[in-house]
Amino acid sequence: MAALRYAGLDDTDSEDELPPGWEQRTTKDGWVYYANHTEEKTQWEHPKTGKRKRIAGDLPYGWEQETDENGQVFFVDHINRRTTYLDPRLAFTVDDNPTKPTARQRYDGSTTAMEILQGRDLSGKVVVVTGANSGIGFETAKSFALHGAHVILACRNMTRANEAVSRILGEWHKAKVEAMTLDLALLRSVQHFAQAFKAKNVSLHVLVCNAAVFGLPWTLTKDGLEATFQVNHLGHFYLVQLLQDVLCRSAPARVVVVSSESHRFTDINDSSGKLDFSRLSPSKNDYWAMLAYNRSKLCNILFSNELHRRLSPRGVTSNAVHPGNMMYSALHRGWWVYTLLFTLARPFTKSMKTSRRAALGRRLDLPGENKANIKADVRSMPAAGLGGSPGLFFLNPDRLRHCEEQKYQREEESEGPAAAFHQQGAATTVYCAVAPELEGLGGMYFNSCCRCLPSAEAQSEDTARALWALSERLLQGAPGGPPA
Ligand SMILES: NC(=O)c1ccc[n+]([C@@H]2O[C@H](COP(=O)([O-])OP(=O)(O)OC[C@H]3O[C@@H](n4cnc5c(N)ncnc54)[C@H](OP(=O)(O)O)[C@@H]3O)[C@@H](O)[C@H]2O)c1
């Protein structure tokens, strides 16, 4: 025996042999289980090896599987005219080794907005991005525009907004892009924007609530509210109120609210669990800029969730996003200490250089891409490189690659690496705005293009409803708002 075992020819499968009192059986769908007649119990695991097994393959020729009146499976051998409760395939069981799913997340923190939009043609879509003259908002707007969407940059400063429009047109002279005035710190301006937008008589497929202020000294707006709260939350709330009929008419439409992970470091309820207005719009003595920002970002998620609950039955979904950590932008300009912090954090935050190069490789080496897809991508090429003859590029991917390389080099030289950070910062917003797998889905929070759970407070439906009601009350009597 020892010699046989040594040679691998042992004729007993001692490991799999069942101890006395045990029997091996199968379920209808082929899972093996073990019955202990002494203890009158069953289990999935082999009593000795602890392994789970299932049977493999079809029944031998002439055999059939039946179920008796007690629901127990038995087997009929028609050739030899006998029945048995033992599955004839039990001799050929295989281990049930649950394998880890091999699915990989498609996008991550290094993905850029352009990569998300690769191959997408957004012609016919109308997109509004607030605070689109700089930073993440600018890259968001640019990415949509270079893929054919009609993009409206809703900005408070028209000089900066027009410069942003020119920069986008400089990249693709046919981009359908325009600037409109929107000052979220002034409810009348929000109303004027909504009126002017409606006068255009266009649809609204994507609304990106991106604009924000951070680190402001305590300031009251002309509407009598603390500025961070009004710009980051209430102004956007009002904007959506005024545009919701257009959104619903344009359904399926999506709202993306740019929040921040910093929403986790605060709460907006008092000790009794009630929404506390004095925390949202505090007096000068109770004001701390960082806290005000965090609270406004918590409001962003609560607002997005409640908006989704209310408008999704009408085809408008809403998701909130975190764009990335401490990305160097104009956001920190309120105080030199914040500027210093963002500068120190800069080497560790999202960087695009490597991913851009990688994206180039991926983007152009993909086999089977159709011309329409490439056409949308060609719009992201430098206008000079296109030479007015896109047809050439379909035939010559090397030339296309060269032009993209040049473009990225130029952009990094002219706009600095900040633009690169912001391309990554715009990715999650763009993902939520266009991902086909998110069609009809909302009320979620995304970070690095991946769904995450926000803080417990951000998930509270009660707080979201209370914030909605409070925001409506604050707007009573506002121009174009509900009557006081
Ligand atoms: N950068 C980060 O690390 C980071 C991290 C987490 C979340 N975020 C979020 O990402 C979004 C974009 O931030 P960013 O980093 O790109 O900052 P940014 O470059 O400062 O962009 C903010 C934009 O908001 C606009 N804005 C400010 N006040 C406004 C008002 N009253 N009305 C209309 N627009 C106004 C600004 O316009 P002006 O140029 O006229 O001021 C600017 O275009 C914000 O929601 C921010 O909270 C950023």
C-alpha cells in the first residue's frame, strides 16, 4: 500500500472517504451535501476535508433525474431498470472553489475627464456648468465642449468667463460654447440667469453645480445670508428650483453636485437632532471658514439626494461627487494659510502627466473603434494639428498621437500642471454626467468615479428633507421664488 501511495496509485481516496454514519447526496441543481444519520443533520462541507463540492457534467446515457413526493432527488437508470438516491456522477465531483470576481474598476483616481468621454459624441446635448471659468469647472466644461455638447459657462465674472470661452475655442474652433452671468451670492442674479437661459428655448440635459467658495472671511450676502452657505448651497438650490421644469422637459437629464470629502468633518443638526440654521448661516462670532465650507459640502450631498428623490420619477437624476483631495486651484485664495496648505499638498494630489501618456497609449491603440468615436476624440486635438483635414487622421494614427503629444506638451507649458490636475478633478463629475451605466440612477455619492458611502449624516433622509424645507423657506419672497 505504501508503495502504491508513493507512486500516486493508491486505490482508496482516503481523504474523501466519509466517516461511518455519513452519506453523500446531491441537490437538484448539483450541489453536494452530507447527511449524518447518527446525529440527523446535514451540511455542505465534507466532514473530513471541509471542502464543498458539486457534481460535474451530464448524467450517463440512459439515466434520468426525478424528485420524490418528499422533494428528494432520485435517479432512474432506464437501461438496467433500477432507481437510486445516489447520483451516479458523485464519483466525479469537483471542488467548489469560489473564485474572486475578475472584474476591474474601469476608472479610478488617475482617470481624466477626456478619458471618460473617449469615443462619446455629445452633439445635441446641452450642459450648464457653474463656476466654469477656472479649475475643475473649466476642465469639466471644456471636456464636454470638445466632445460636441453645447456648453454654457455660468460664471459671476464675465471677463474671466469670456477668457475661458476663448481658451476652449482655441482648442476647437467649432466648439459650441458660451458664457452667461450667474452670481450665486445674489438671488436676483440666479433668477436673471434662469430667465436668460429659458429665453434661449433650449433643453438642459446636464446641470453641473460646481461653483464654490472656500476660506472666506465672514461676509453677509445682499440677501442677508453667510456667503459660503449661499454660494455653495442655496444659490444652487435656487438655480435648480428655477430650472427644474426645463430639466424635466429634457429628461433623461442629470444633475451633478460637486461636494467634497470634507463633508464628513461636521454636522448641521443640533444636540436634539434638529437641523440648526445657526450652523448653516452663522453669525460672525460663531464663524469658522473651514467649518462653513464643510457644512456647505454636507448640504450639497443632502440636496442632491433629496433632489433625486423628488425629480427621478420625472426622469431627472442627481448624484454628488468628490473631485479629489486638495487639488491646487483658485479655491484656496481666501487666506494665505490655505494657499500654503494646498501648495504643500500639491505633489501628493491628483497628477495627470503619467495618466495622460497612458491614456494616449490606450486611446489610440484600441482596435475596432469606429470613425464616429474617433471623430469626437479628434476634437480634443489642437486646432493647428488638425489642419482642417480630419480624414487624414483616421488613416494615420501615428500623426494623431503626435498631435496629442504636442497638445499636452503645449498645455502643460502654457497652463501649467494645474490644468492637468483639474482634468482628473473633472473626471468624476463627467462620469456621473454621462456614464451609460448610471442612466436612471442617482441619490449616490462618487469619489474617483466609484460609488462610496458618504457620512451617516449625509445619508439621513430626515435631514435632507429638513434642509430642503429650510431652503424653500429662505427663498420665500426671493425674486422669482415662492411667495413669502
Ligand atoms: N480643489 C480641491 O481640492 C477640491 C476638493 C474638494 C472639492 N472641491 C470642489 O470642487 C469645486 C470646484 O472647485 P475648484 O477647486 O475648481 O475651485 P476654483 O478654481 O476656485 O473654482 C470655483 C469656481 O466657482 C466660482 N464662483 C465662486 N463664487 C461664485 C459665485 N458667487 N457665483 C458664481 N460662481 C462663483 C469661481 O469663480 P471666480 O473665478 O469668479 O471666483 C470659480 O470659477 C468646488 O465645488 C469645490 O468645493 C475642490
